[in-house]
Amino acid sequence: MGFGGSVSAMLASLRQNKCERVSRFEKPNTHKSKTDISLKFKKLSEKELVKAKAEIKRKSELHKRKTMLYTLIALIILAVIVYWLFLDSGRPLV
């Protein structure tokens, strides 16, 4: 009656699951970094904050416009290629 090791693997797994283990998140942190880096952020006044937000918004709008322009150009090129390959040759698309 050869189970090929599947039954023994099942029994070993059940035996391992019985013992109580400490979760990775319950262990104390044993890994310490060699350099303890603390981040320091520059504080902005209200005026500078409004200016920074406006700059971020302007850059975002510019990026969106460029993306739309490149997409439109790519679609036009694709349409020209499809027209040139299929419709101009006299063969049907299907």
C-alpha cells in the first residue's frame, strides 16, 4: 500500500502545525540598522505652500496635455497605416 510519501508529508505537516509558533510580527525586532536615519522635512509657510501647489498643478496639466498630444499623434499614424495597408489596396478588411 504505497502512498508515495504523501501521507507521511501530511502527518509531518499536522505535527508541525500543532506546535505553537511565534508570528513574525509578534517577535521583537532583532534586526537593527547600522545607521539610524531620521527624516527632516522643510516647513513651508502658507504662501510658499500655495505656490508649491500651483507649480505641481501646472506641471500635472502640462504632462496631461503632452500625453494627450502624443496619443492623438499615435492614433493618427495608426489610422494612416491601416488606411494605407488595407483600404487603399482594394482588399476588404474581413
